[in-house]
Amino acid sequence: MKKVKYLALAVLLTGSFAMTSCSDDDVATTQVNANLNISNSIGNDLTVKTGTYTFANVSTGLETTIDYGSTLTRAASESTLATLTDGLYNVTFIGTATYTYTETQIVENEEVEVEKTAEADIQGSQQNVEVKGGSVTLNLTVYVQNKDEKGNFVIAEIFAGGSYNTATGKQYNGDQYIRIHNNSSETLYADGLVLLESKFTTSQKFDYTPNVMDQAMVVQVVARVPGTGKEHPVLPGKSIILCDNAIDHTEALSTSANLTNADFEWYTGGTSSNPDVDNPDVPNLDMIFNYTKTVWLLAKQGNRAYAIGRIPEGISSENFIADNLYDGTYIAVNGKEMPVTNAYKFPNEWIIDAVNLSPKTAYVWNVVSPALDMGYSYIGEGTAAVENAGKAVVRRTSYTTEDGRAVLQDTNNSSVDFKASVRATLLPAQ
């Protein structure tokens, strides 16, 4: 999900959730009565034009979809949106809105203000919404995406599953990689690009205090591409590879990948008993912060979020560390308040692209703002090393230009932008 300029519409679904009577044999259901209130923040007369609500039952996976306007209008303050079985729901809204704005034009050598109409894509989500008897208010923020026609870097592939040696029955480490694609029509420079790994997992949710998701991503790895600004050009439609060990892994495991041509590798040193491999011919990422002092591996369970971004010029690594510590707490399973350690805040406005990953059978929540990624993708159904071995998430191609440049799909929704649980593209063909 590329970073674009966005503005938030405060959308309030004020639900009067009335519990229907039921016998012991009935399933409890709740009527969802909703009022859609829109605060206008990008122009005049902003009006939702089209859209679809999706209520996904967390327990059953069953989805209820309702088209905007079919049962709910702006003027209808007490329209029934849906009748749902009681439970927890992940709620999304995807649609379009129109608005008017004024533009200065030259008419007969004079400046005049001309009113114009424009359309914006809008989407928003909220997870773990409790639908049950009583009165419930759902606050849903919908983000207006202003299209970035020039494009930017996007995460094209995450190979976090790694490989598995069936002969030894053990995981094979070191061949993980992330592919980053220049999705623009211009040459971009990778210098200063930052790779991030989330501190929180998508498969386990705690009540974190403070909750800074709307402002920043809480991370445990901040690794930056070296360079002074224009040392590492990436042509339009081309990609760079960031990997663990930039070696030919097929020499040790034939089903693995040859990563000797990788552009950068992450190196954490390791320990005397478990050293990290360093290819001197491939530049290392600058480790601004890494939670581990041994060997850093991408989460093979596929239960963290990854992002790329940039730290603004003038902010040194030391200043970033000094100014962005996440000093938070959470309530553990035993009810005790626990500190969050080894975590930093990376402001959302610095993030270019973010992808939530979660095992399909273990998904609980997203750990980045829905402004950056509204969905998630998965390496495997579960977390087993054998199942996830060789698996990656690969971004879909939206279209190919006349000169053969692939433009990858980027709607800020990993659930639709990525092909999930597919064979990593740099592995040998089976």
C-alpha cells in the first residue's frame, strides 16, 4: 500500500443495536441501525456516491455485504443496515465520493474562480467490532486516497517462509528476501530507503497504551539502505532485492535460491556459535535499530507487518533513536500491566508502503493504520514451517505499459493487492 496524500472523513455509524427476542433454540441476532455522518474535509458538498459495507464474522468467517444506498442513505437517520448474528465483526467500507472545489482559471485575460466536481476513492475499516444487545456506537474513519500519478516504491514480494530441508527435517535459514519495485515512470533512488518490521503481531492482540496507530507504526527493526542520495538508481518497473544472506543457497539446498545478485543484505553479526553470513561484495543495510543481537530473520510464522519509508533529511540515526522511543505498556493474559520493550515509533507520514501479514487461521488484527493498509495477506494457512516453506506473498500486476513496464496493483488493501501463499519468484522452478 503506497503512501499517498490522504485526508480523513469522520464517519460515524451510530448504531442502535436492538436485541431480538429468542428462545433457547434461537440464534441471537442484532439489528444494526446506522446513521452515516460525514465531516467535509477536502472540498464542498462531499457526498458518498457508491460503496459497499462488509461485515465479516470473526468466528465463522461468514461475510454480509450491503451496498451503500440500497438500505441506507445520508438522509435516513434510522434505516436498518443489517441484521447480524451476535459476535465480533471486522467491518470495512469501500466506495467513492464526489465533491466540489474551486480552481483559478484565466478567462479573457482575467482570473476567475471556477467550480469543479471531482471524485475520490474512499475506504475504511475497523476490527473486532462487538455486535450484541444494547446500544453500540461504531466510529469508522474513511480515508480519501488522492492518487499519486507519479508512483513510488512499493513492496512487491515478501519471502518470509524461508526454506525447509526435507532430508534433515529442519528449517533452512538465510534465504529470506524482500523485493522492492519502482512503480513509477521515473528513475528513483533507493538511497535512504528504510525497511521496517512491526513490533506487534497480527495473530495476538493486546490493549497497548498509548495507542499510536493513527500516528505511527510501532517497530522493532529499522534498517536503512546506505547512500548519499543518488548512488543506487532503480529504473522504472525494476526491482531491488533486500535479503538475509546474499549467497548461492542452492549449494547447500537445491530447492533454495541463488541470492548472489541481491542488491543489499541485512547483517546483524550473530554470535560465535551462530554467526551471521556476510557477503563483502553486497552492501549491508545500516541497522539503525534491531531488537535482536543475534541473527535477524523475517517472521517465518508470517504474523508481522513490513513497511518501507524514509526518515526526513536532517534527522540523524541518533536523533531518531532519541526522539522516537515507544514507551508503552500492555495488559498481559494474566491481567498484569507489562512494559513494551525494544520498540520505536515510525511516523505514518514517513511510510511509503506497508503490508500486514498474518496466518490465515490465526488472523486477529492489523498492526498498521488502515490509511496504510486496510487488509492483510498470508504466507500460509497456519504457522507450520513445513507448510510455509517456499511460500511468499507477491503483488499483483495492475497493467503493463506499451513499453513493457509492469505497474503493480496498489489500493492500500493487501487482501486484494497480493497473491497469497504462492511460490517465491526467486526459487528454482518445480
